[in-house]
Amino acid sequence: MLHALRSFSFPQVKPIAVACVLVAAAPTLWAQGAPAPAPAASAATLAPVVITGSGFEQRAFETPYSVDIVDAETLREAGPMVNLSEVMARVPGLTVNSRNNYAQDLQINSRGFGARSTFGVRGLRLYSDGIPATMPDGQGQVAHFDLAGAQRIEVLRGPFSALYGNSSGGVISLISQPVRERYGELAADVGRFGLRQGRVTVQAPFGDTPGRGFDLRFGASHFEIDGFRPHSAARRTLANLRLGWTGERDTVVVSLNSLDQPADDPQGLDRDQFNDDPYQTIPNATAFDVRKIARQEQLGATWRHRFENLGTLKESALTGYVGQRSVTQWQSIPPSAQTPPRQPGGVIDFDRDYKGLDGRLIWRWTLPGERAAQLVAGAALEESSEDRRGFENFTGDPAAPTEQGVTGRLRRDEENTVRSRDVYAQGELEFAKDWLATLGVRRGSVRFEADDNYIVGANGDDSGSLRYSYTNPVAAIQWRGLADWNFYASAGRGFESPTFNELAYRPDAGGGFNSELAAQKSKQIEVGAKWRNDALGLALDFAVFEARTDDEIGVATNAGGRSSFQNVGSTTRRGAEVGAGWTINRQWRTALALTWLSATYDDDFLTCTGAPCNDANPDNQAVVPSGNRIGGTSPRSAFAELAWRPFSNNTTELAAELRAQAETAVNDRNTDFASGWSTLGLRAAQRWQLGEGSRIDALVRLDNVFDREYAGSVIVNEGNGRFFETAMPRSWLVGVKFRQAF
């Protein structure tokens, strides 16, 4: 073990190896002088049930792919439950970096997929109670995720994420708490840098028969923060209403979600600015009042039915949803760069309507020799249409603007529509004793249409349309010959179409819709093992993988607020992941997550460093050589946790968390890197039972204990060199929650 940790080195982060050893080994050292362990946790605790990856319920331990679960208690101990970045460091293979900038989405990548995204979440499929938070073009947002109301979050990585269609480097799926109790709840959080939040929750099942009849849950929260950098304040108001009905063979859930989030944008820093003062904000951010307002409303419904007397057909599920999202974002683009033909201006403004439908059937068979088989098959339809506009972020003559940071003249006006149509099937067969085969396929198409309504002077018609189609097969074989062990190998093919943002402009300066941009396609393999020992309270997951991608989509130009994209050839992502948990006894437990990742370009390609960018201006072009690291990826990351419950009633918990990440490439040229870092967090949680059905929960957190200065995320391939987004300095949080049953 010590030898393995030595090899897991972080350049410029010397304490990491020692800290990992101390945190991981502390329970072992304690146990040597401790009493005999108490009875181990139940199998349900060590191997919970998941649905992500297969479409039907099964134990996570029995899945032939990498899947992790973050439960409700872990979510509540991780912070104010506003961002996924609070808790996802404990999932190997997944990077979720907070930009500490609520005007920008979290930076999320799975095994290097999605690392280069600067707009929304790219390369992963996102779900909340089965409703996609990813649009048909593959771009998604997570700001409306109700973490306070979640029962668990399921994370799928590897080849089997291909079954989720477009944008499938991984899957993050939030599952809400079922309504089984009547109670009201009030909660409040306060923290450093003006953090304050209030939450209210009321839920109740109705009916005389447990598990039957109607149930209702309402939750709302309001969050505010001043921020630790100038011009970084934000607010978020989130509301969720859930109405459910459960009958003898049917379950219906209707959910309504609303989000309102205005936020200032402090923007990134270049290398000199970051070295001089990582907590500063550049003057342009305030001069142009850079900010973003996002609003979203969504209505969804799910109907599940269990069949009787229909032979092997056992279940059906139907999910439908409609939603509307509006975003207005003011950027700090100089007036002179906003006025040439085909420039979209400095204000992004769109109203998007989206809807979808997904239906599936499940069959099960009992075979001779106590073997079994099951099959899920379905179809999905998704559509998104938006009115997208661009305006100048100033008024008056661009040579002498009278006012900046306001919405000026129209510069862009178009209607964008994207539709996807998919059919899919996946089955499992126990073909021999202790052997299981899994086969699946998803066939789909994505169609883009852009209608340009802004045809003025030299700004010509940039309308266009494209259609992509794909067939993604997946397969796995699994051996379950040992009660505590599960060995598997899986393979699959992935597909990612360009997003509308990536199709908006061609690399040359002459036009709009980038009709030559192809979809990127990957071939992925994974080999892994899972071990569960209930007697010792141990759980271990290990996986190695490789993904080879053709027609990788990369940046061609990035200047003047306009990015264009190109296919840059082949890439290779390979690595290893370890996730471990150990419940030593009733007082001590520990967890460890380690990730190794190599994500590199296989082919040389040209990228632009200035304008105009063409063969006639070679000084404005640069070669990205093969072997360069994909921008936004880091070769190593680690998480370790040690938790102690000093009292037998388990009402108090003290814990330490170590997080670390190696250096991160800021661009595809690898001209600079954000340095590696490691931080320590401490937390204390306490519960007081006041009487029957009444309790108070308290949480105190101290993060970045040693007040490290580092870049917590990077803006990949940023055209002005402002790559670095500063992580939060030492911060504290106090949260209190009161629950009363009725």
C-alpha cells in the first residue's frame, strides 16, 4: 500500500502522499488497540440498490460497470447543499470543480470527457428523478438540482453510459427522497463571505394504508453570498413541488421545479494577475458589469405500472416533461470587437422551450438451473427550441461609448431547434453458473436547425441544418463465483454530437453555422473488480479503462467573445480508479478515492492564437503536437476521509477530509498549468432528539484549513489568457435544521 501511494505523487503538492497514508491508515492504527469491532454494517449499507446503467433495480455490487452512490447523509454533511462540487470529490474518475462563480456552471468531467467545456456541462448526461437536465444537443446544467431533497445521487462511468445517448462520457442522476413520513422542516446556514441560506420543507403521505394513496412534498430555499472576490455576489431561489400517488400496481409522480439565479461574474485571471493577487477582479468585469440571470421552470411526470398475468412482461415506465429556461448574460468584450460583421455583440440572451418523452418496458424470465434473464427496451423523444439574441454591451459609438454594461443594439437574432429520436434495449442473461452476460444497443439521431433572422449589411444569412445518427452497442461479461467478489469486463461505443454553441461559428471569419463539424465517436473498454466483506465492513471498487475517440471536437479560434470549433483527430483516455470504504467499528470509518488519468491528443493539429487566422497569416496559428494533454484534465486526484463517532448513540460525528488534485492543463497547447493542490476540511455534526418526532441537527464545517491559495478550476482555452479561477480561501459554515413530525 505504501509503495502504491508513493507512486501516486502530486508535483508541487508534497504533503499529499503523507496525508493520504495518515488518513487511510489511521483507523487501522486505532483498531490495533481498540476493542473487537461491533457487528458490521448491513449488506444494504455496503451494496445499495441503483437503477442507473441498467434501467431496472439491482445491487450496485452486481453491476458490470463503475457506478457510485452518494447518499443523503453524505450530501448533508458536505456543505450548504448548493453545488455538486461540495460532495463529488469522493467519486473516483469524476471531477467536479466549483468555479466559485455562480454566473458560470460547474466544471464537470468524467474520465476526461467534458473537461474542455466553458458553457454548461458537456460530455455527461444529467438527470433529476429521471428527467433529463441535458438538452438534446448534449449540453446541460445542474443549478436546479435539489440536493437538500435528494435521497441519493448515482454516478455512472464507463462504456455503459453510451446507452444514455448523446453526450455520454458519464451519467449523474439525482433521486429524490420518497415521502414516507409527515413532518415540517426549517433550516438555516450562515458562513464566511456573506453566505446565508434559508430552507423550508413540508411533506406528508395521505391515506390509511402505508405505502398507498397520495403524498405531497414541498421544498424551497433562498441562498445568497457576497463572494470572496469583488463583483462575485450571487442569489439563488429554488422551489420544488412533488405530488405522488401509489396504488396496488401503479405509481405516479408529478413534479414542478422553479429556479431564479442572478449572479455577478468576476471572470478569470491571467498568469501575472493570479500571481500578483489571486483574489482580485479585473477592471473590465466591473466596467461592463459582467453578470448573468438564469431562470427555469419545469414540469415532469412519471408513471410506473407493474403487470400481472402478462407472462414475462413485468413492468412499464413512462416519463414526460416540459420546461422553459431563460438566460441573459453580459460579457466584457471591448466595443470595437462587438461591431464588425458577424459578431454577436457582448450580451447573450435566449429563451428556450424544451420537452421530452421516454417510455420503457421490462421483461423477466426464470430459466432452468436457477438462472434468470431480464430485458429493458424503450424509446425516447427530446426537443429543444430557442430564440437566441445578441446585443451590444454598450450604447453609443463604439469608438466612444457613452455607457458600458447595458444592453445596446441588436447584433444577433436566430431560432435554433434540436430534436433527438432514440430507441434502446439492454438485457442480462445468466448463461452459466456464476456467469452473467449483458448486451445492449441504442440507436438514435440528432437534428439541428438554425434560422437566421438578422441579415443586415455584410452580416449574411447564417442559417443551416445538420443531422447526425449513431448506433451505440455495449457488452459486458461478469463472473460471480465468489460471494465477496465480482469481476467484469465491458466494452461500448460512445457518441457526442456538437452542441449548438459549437456549431454557431465556422473557424474562418466568413460565416456562421459550422456545417463541416462532425460528431466525435469513441470506443471504450473497462476491466474491473468489486469486493464486499460484510464481516469486516470493507468495500473496494477497482477499474482500469481506455477510451479512443475519433474526430475529437476541439477549439479552432477563441477571440472577441466568439469561439469556433473543429475536429482535431484522435485522442486517447486511459486510467485507473480506486474507491474504498471501511467501517472499522461503530465509532470509526474511513473512505478513499484515487484517480489516475492520461488524456492526450494522438494527432497534430493547428489552433489559432490571433486574428485573422488563416494560412496567409501563419503567425496567428500554432501547432498542438500529438502527446499534449487535453485541456482541462488533471492526471491525478485523491479524496480521503476519516470519521469518528465518539458516543454510542451515534448523535455526534467528527471528521477530516483531504482533497488533492495534480496540475491541470489550461489549454490544448499546454503553455501553462494550474498548479497541483491539496486541502484539508474539518466538520462536526450533532443531532439532538427533543422528543417524539422532534429533533435538531447542526453542522459546522471549516474548509481549506491551511488557507491555501490555488486555482480551483480553469477556463480552458480562454482567448485572452485569463485561464485561472481562484479557489475559495479558508471558509466556515454553520448550519442548523429543525424537524417536527405531525
